[in-house]
Amino acid sequence: MLTYTASRIGQTIIVLLIISFIAFLLVANLGDPLSALLSADATVAERAALIKQLGLEQPMLSRFASFLTNFLQGDLGTSYRTQEPVAKLIVERLPATVELAFVSLIFTIFVGIPAGIFCGVNPKSPISRGIMLFSITGITLPNFVVGIALIAVFSVQLAILPSFGRGETVSLGFWSTGLLTVSGWQAIILPAITLSTFQITFIIRMLRTQLMEVGQSEHIRFARARGVPETTIWFHYAVKNTLLPVITMLGLQLGNIIAFSVVTENVFAWPGLGSLFLQSIQAADIPVIAIYLIFVGAVFMIINLAVELSYPLIDPRVLRRK
Amino acid sequence: MSMPLLEVKDLTVTLSRQDRQIMALDNVSFSIKPGEVLGIVGESGAGKSITGAAIINLLVPPLRRTSGIITLAGERLDTLSPRALRSVRGGRIGFVFQDPMTSLNPVITIGRQLIDTIRTHLRLGRDQARRKAIDWLDRVGLPNPDLTLDRYPHQLSGGMRQRVVIALALCADPVLLIADEPTTALDVSVQAHILQLLRDLHRESGTSMLLITHDLGVIAKMADTVAVFYAGRVAEISPVKELFTRPRHPYTEGLIRATPALTAAGEIQLNPIAGAMPGLGALPNGCGFNPRCPKAQDDCRTIVPPLTQQDLSAFACFHPLERSLVQ
């Protein structure tokens, strides 16, 4: 268990280093910081002084080292577009994205898992067929269509939920939350549903297939031959056998929601990282884009690490596979 | 004669395939007395396992029981509600599956699987059930039973797992144990241990047993009475000694002769039965064995011989053998 944990953490650190090196190469080679920082009539001497000041004459590896040192000290560089520190921009936008991801994950778990289990246990019931029909729709429809349709119905026709923004937020020191106000909750419902539509349908289909397969296995038949109640058989014996792939997918999906909610954030004018990323791309704001890349990499790696560390708790056989 | 513990009468199981109904079991009847070991022997596809599963209604669709009466100690099993059936399964009838590599849940501890089963059938608290589980692991011969309780199936060898399977089948003190090829999936060296264990447990508790196997050696060691199955029908039911010394059905004799034997000259002798058992739905008219039978006559090719009792044996043959195999 200890070696397993250590090796997973080690792998994570290595991958994060590689990601930050790629991001560094991006900052170092894309665009020209000199032309961005110097005025048009700067002299050669001024130019040389700036090169010295930014350390651009240093070899690549030592520049990467100082980039990392700065990064670890919290200096993430300065945005070309707003001339603000990148760290400040990210911290401002982070709560919105994380809260949106969190709420859609809750939707996904509380709708997707029960529905998926139901469909896996009773694959032939009319309700299951209905759920599967709905899930085909959910998988086919692109996010922005779902978002626009929800806005059309709930914001325009019924006028009960807002179509943009986060509503009122409450500041808790460095974290501004929308989850403590009524308008904040009203604002988060539609984008969270939009984001979770695909995830829910995905989890339903996956759980269903897995459960139908496990339901055929000899150990389930043997449990029946011992008279074990059907509820224990399905909700404990069978579901536990499906958890490995389901948790893996949920983890990847959570990463996806945090990192790539660009479209949904844009549809709902949600002030999160997705819209920051979009604005940065439009302005070729390389420092922000690079840090965003590292951030996305880190999010995936940390979630993945958490998922992998949970494997031995679900299926002790993973510790044996070396 | 005492009342049979289990009685199976005219059990018929069909396999629905599109528009066709194929008979997998055709009017099978037999009974088991209290404390008796009945061995069911036959080739693959003869309907042995289907019989075992049909008794506790554990058939996998498209297999379906279409008729027949099954009684356990006078109580009808074939008409039970699912709820009542659940208390019979594992409670009064234990079931040992063939392959211990697949019949244990890989992600649930052995203790949890045992305790769940015990508490399904017996009114015991958590601690009492736990103690009973440890006791059973000890009885089936697992070392360190209290540690084994917290282990997962993959941490045990095949033979150890089959011991766990046997504990799972017996832990609620059933009156009948159905063992479906309990040693087939195991190494030869382990097979003997498992058979010995089953025999010891049977002697200790007096549980009746329905032992399904294709191995006449296992039958000779374990069974009191033997039912020979052929193509979904009972060919012969005899006391074990009678079966080996004076088989009545030509198929039984063929089966016994097909067992490899050493001749006086030290050569291994094999006398396989010519031909192959017909597949499901490809049964000839009359007796299912007639195309392979050296004694088959016209009546065998038109009429299905009924099971008739003569001396100690019951057999389904118009022209039974009369000679003894022992000189």
C-alpha cells in the first residue's frame, strides 16, 4: 500500500514537471515579450538592459529553473492583456468554476448513479427504456444547445431562473461564494444542469452496461443460490464490482468539467476560468494561457491521483498487479 | 422405507430458441432419502447441472422449468413464492458451485460473504454470526480462520477457495447439499482433499447430498445411489455397488468400460463408446441412446423406454443387460 501510494505520487510529480516545462516553452517561444514591454522608440541599450533584467540571455534550462522557482513562490507572471499578475486573475475566477463543477458533480452523482443502477437491475422495464431514450438525447446534444434550450424555457418563457452571471456572491476572505445566497443558487442551476447533462447520461449508460455484465457472473448466481436478498446482491455485491471504472470516469469527468467548461461558461456568461481562457486566447495573452495549461494539468493529475489512491479501497486486487 | 427427503417427479426443462422449444430435461424423476448421497453422472450436456439448478429454480433463461413436481420433506418447492424460495436457497438446500475461481465475489471479504449468508437464514447477531463463520472456516480446514475472514478470494489458492465455497453452502445448516462438479475445476491433487472433506462433513452432519459429476471415480468414492443421465433423460438408477457390478442399461456399461484401465500386460486400455451424444433438439426417435447402442432393435427406435424397476435397479431400456461385470 505504501509503495503503491509513493509510486502514484511520484508519477504525478513527474507528469506535472513535464507539463510545466511545456508551458514554459510556450511562454518562452510564443510571442515577443520585448515588443510587448518596450515602447516603439526604445534604444538598443534599453533593449539590452531589459534582456538582462528578464534573464533572457541565460540558457534554456536555467531559465526554466527560475520560472519554476518563481512559480513555486506564487509569482505566475504578468498578463499581457490586463497587466495584472496572472495569479490574481486565476484566483478571482477560480471559485466560480469550482462551484459550478461541484454542483454539476452533485447532480451527476445523485441523478446518474440511481438511474444507472435502476437501468442495470431492470434493463427491460419501460422506465429503463425511457431513461435510455433520454440518455441517447443527452449524449447526442452538444452542451451549448442544451444551455440555449434551458435559457429559452426557464429564463425567457417561464422567467423563473436567470440566464447569466453568478447572482450575488459572498466573500469569505480569498473565496467568493455564490452558494450562500438565493440568487446565487438560482444562477447556478441552469449552467450546472447544462454541464451535467452529458455526465449524467454517460454514467447511466456505463453503470447499466457494467451491472448487466456483473449480473451474469457466477458469483452473483452463487449469492442467489445462498438466498442472499436481491437488494444486498445488487446494491452491495454487484455495484462494488462496477465501481472501479465508474469512479475512474467520474474523476476524468470532474476534471473535464473544471478544465473545459469553456462553452457552458460562455453561454451563461459565467465569470469562471473558462471565460478567462477564452478572453486570453482572443488577446494572445500567452502568460495566462500557459498558467491555465499548468492549472488544467494539475487538476487532472490531482483528481487522477485521488482516484488511483481510492482503487485499493474498492478492489484490493489492484495492489497485486505489479 | 422412510419418506424421501427430496423427491423430483417428471421434471421437464425446455430451452426456448426463437420459435422452437428444445427439451433439455425430459420427465426426470428420482428421490433422495435422508442422509443419502445420490450421484448424478453423465456426459456434458446430459442435463446434470440443469437438474441441480432446476431444484432451487436457479435456471438461467432461456432455460425454463415447464413441468414437474419437486418436494423437499413433503413441501412443494416448485410452487414457492420468490420470498419463500429464498429461504430454501442456502437455508435448507446448500449449493456448491463448480469453479471456485469465479463463484466468489472478488471485491467482498470472505467473512462478509459468509456472515451475510448466515444472517440471511439464521437469527444471529453480528458477533454470533462472526463466530459461526470462523467456526465454519475451521471446519472446512482453512488455517487461521479468524485471519481468513478478512481476506479476499484472490489471496487464497483454488483448493482453499473451494473450501470457502463449501463453507458458504453449509453455513446455514441445510438438510440437502447440491454439489455441482465440486472438484472438476481443481488440480488432481486437491480433488481428493475436497472429496474427503465433503465426505467427512456429510458423515458429521448427516446432510443428504446430490453430487453431480462426470467422473465415475468420484461416484464410486462418494455415492450411495447413482442416477445415470443420458441426453436429458434418466437411463438408470441403481445402488452404487449394483451399478458397477451389474449395470443394466447398455449406456451405463459403456460408461464403465470407457474408464481407462490397466490390463494384465501393463497397457492402458480405453474402450470409448462409439459415436457422440446427440445435441439438444437433435434427439432420435425412441431411446436417445439407440444410434450408439449395440443391442438396439426396432422398438428402441420408435418408443421411448419407460423407467422400470427390477431387483435393485430402475432402468429405461427394453433390452437390459443380464450379465455381471465381475466374474
